[in-house]
Amino acid sequence: MADIFGVVADSTRREILRILLERYNQSGAVGGELSVSDIVVQLGLSQPTVSKHLKVLREAGLVGVREAGQHRYYHLDYAPLEEIEDWLIPFLSVDFDAATEGEAEEAEGLKEEQRAFATAIGKVFADTSFQVAHAVKDVKPRKWRKNE
């Protein structure tokens, strides 16, 4: 699990996952693949850089690849994302508003700037968990085979 979080900690890899998710959403359950060159164009990075990041994502099981001649076509693999979702769910079900009196007094001591920062982090966390949940809710596992 820690390896998956380390992999998605990189902003370029998150952007690749976002691009593949957009492709999946555009094509529905059919397809959802993009070639390395398509990803390179969308990111505006060099092909070796994108290939390096795709290799890390592939080794973590977050993307799958289909080879067709000299071309490689990548797609999302949702199983590891479901692991992340399962890890996040307990945090999302905690009622943080039901803080004890001591915690409430401590929260009152926070400066306004700190409260705004904490609120921003909470919103990002909620948005991310919603996107992960939305991305994996209707996905059916697929088996990808090489050389078919």
C-alpha cells in the first residue's frame, strides 16, 4: 500500500492517471487506451520522461499496457485504486464535528489562517476521495493479455 501512495505522490504520474481516466470516460467501457505518443502530446514532456513514469505506474499495477507491434497502448487498472479507496473510507466516515470539548477549545485557539489552510486540505481530500470513488464505482475488472 505504501508503494502506491509513493507512486501517486508524483504530480506527473497523477496527471498521467488523470489523462487515462479522461480517456476511459470518453470511450466508456470500451477502449480507454492511449498510446505513449498521445500521452506525450497531452503532457508536453519528452517521450523518455513519460515512458519512465508509465513504467513506474505499470510496476505499481496502476496502469496496464497492450503491445501492438512497436506501439504500446496504456489503460487504467482500477484494482490498486480500490485499495486506496478502501484505505480512505474509514477516514471519510469519521464525524469530525463531534469533537470533545477539549478538542473544540484547542480548535478555537487556531489562528484564522490555520483554519483556512485546514479547510482547504479537507476540501482537497474530499474532492480526491470523490474522484477515486467515482472512477472505480462502475468499473468491471478486465483481463488484458499480450499478443492476442
